[in-house]
Amino acid sequence: MEPTTEIAVVDPVKYKIEKAEASKVGDALFPMITEREILHKEFLSVVELEISPENCETAAVLYRKLVKVGTGIEKIRKTQKDFSLQYGRFVDAYAKAEALPVIQMKEKLKEMVDHFKIIEQKRVEKLLADRLEMSLPLDPEAPRMRLGEMSSEVFESYYDCIVLADRARKDRAAKEESERVAKEKAELEERERIAKENARLTAEAAERDRKEAAERAERQKAEKARLEKEAKEKEAHEAALKKERDAREKVEAEAKAKEAAELKAKEDAAAREKDTANRKRVNNAAMGCIVAAGVSKELAKALVVAIAKGEIENVSISY
């Protein structure tokens, strides 16, 4: 293994911090930096060791020490950052730079600490994949069985069970298929028998319908002739009744017309007589008025006659 760690240089000028002020951060971090350097030397030795349970435990001890150093740096960072925002930014950068080697050493040691764990995890993952490949075609619920955690004995027992269950399922499916084929054959034969029977019944029904249709046609022909005869007789009877009714209505209409003419003549005569009497009365009244105005009776009579005939313009008598 080839360990690599990196220490970044943080320029306080970049953060507008005086170098004298910035040195306080280094002073605060000095104990942790000293501890880190000591652990770094130990780190260089540990990462060169062969992977073994004992060496992994040694790496774990060193890892915990580095965690403590990293925690100490973080604690100092928080304390120093409280002075001001700009100073805090500088402290963050400085602390991160100083913590970076710790992180790198931790990551490297983590690989050693987790070495056997990773190997075991990969073994379980491969075992799970292999067992799933075997079991999934036989059991759809296999992904939920936690196959990778089963011992060989338990898995073999489980696999034997699903093989037997699959064989029973296939046997049952074969039996069901055989029964289905037999049932379909029986149903087909029954349908053919029913079809032949239906064909016979249909032929008999067709012959029966033909006879009934012929008989019905004869009855309809006879009924049509009877109805036509009755219609002609009815038409002749109704024509005779209409002729008689028309003659009677004509006589009645002529009588009513004569009566109406006589009544109108009487009404016209009465109206003319009444109009003549009214004109005579109005004319006499007008003549009386003219006479009263100093006109002679003969002249007054002549004036009234002339007015009545319309011989005098712009003068009229209202009846």
C-alpha cells in the first residue's frame, strides 16, 4: 500500500486577517497538530502492514485516536470561529486544511478496518445472487426469503422443498390440462349432437311453416275476396244514401233560400217605409224652420227638395 496525506497552506491575507491574529489559530490547534504528527508516523507504519485480524485491530485503535484528534480540531474550530465572521471563515479553512490529513489517514485505515467485512459482504452478495438464480424460476417469493443469510443446510432444505413444490405444481398443471382437453372433447361432441338435433328440428319447423304459410295464403285470398265484395256492397249502399241525402238537402236549401228571400224583401220594404217616414219628418221640420225665417211655404218646400237632391252646394240635411 502507498499512503498519501496532504496538508494545505491557508493564507490569512486571502481572508483579510492579520498574520499575528492568524497565528492564534495555529497556537490553538498546536496540541492537536502535534498529536496528529505523532499519529501520522504511526499511520505510515500501520498502512504497510499485511491484512490480518491482528493488524486490522491495530488499525482500528489508530483510527479511534485519529477520530479523537479530528474531534479536537473541530472543537477548536468552533471556539475560534466565534470571534468574527471573517475570522471564522479563516478558521474553517485553516482547520479543514489541518484536518485533511486526518481524514485521509482515517479513510485509509477504514479500508483496513473494513477489509474482512467487505470481503464477507461480497461473499454474501455473490451467494445471494447464485441462490436467487437457482430459486427464482421455482419460487417467485425467493427475493423475500433472505437467501444470502441462510446456512447451507437451511438453503438445501428450502431448495428441496421448492423443487418438490414445483414438481407437484407441474403435475397438477398436467392433470388439469388433461382434464381440460377431455372436457373440451366431450363439450365438442355434445355441441355436434345438439347441432344435428337442431338441424332436424329446423327442417321439420321449415316444412311445418311452409304448410302453414300455404294455408294462410288461401285463407287470406278468401278473406280478401270477401272484404272486396263487402266493400263494393257498402260503397253502393253509401252512394244510394248519399244521393238521397243530397236530394233532401237540395230541397231543404231551396226552401230556406226562398224563405230568406221573402224575409229580406219584407225587411227591405219596412226599412224603406221607415226611411221615407223619417225623411218626410226631417224635411217637414227643415221646411218649418225656413218658413219661420220668413220664407214662403212654397219656396221653403222647393228649397228643402233642392237640398235633398244635392242641388245646393255645401248644404245638406242629416237624416
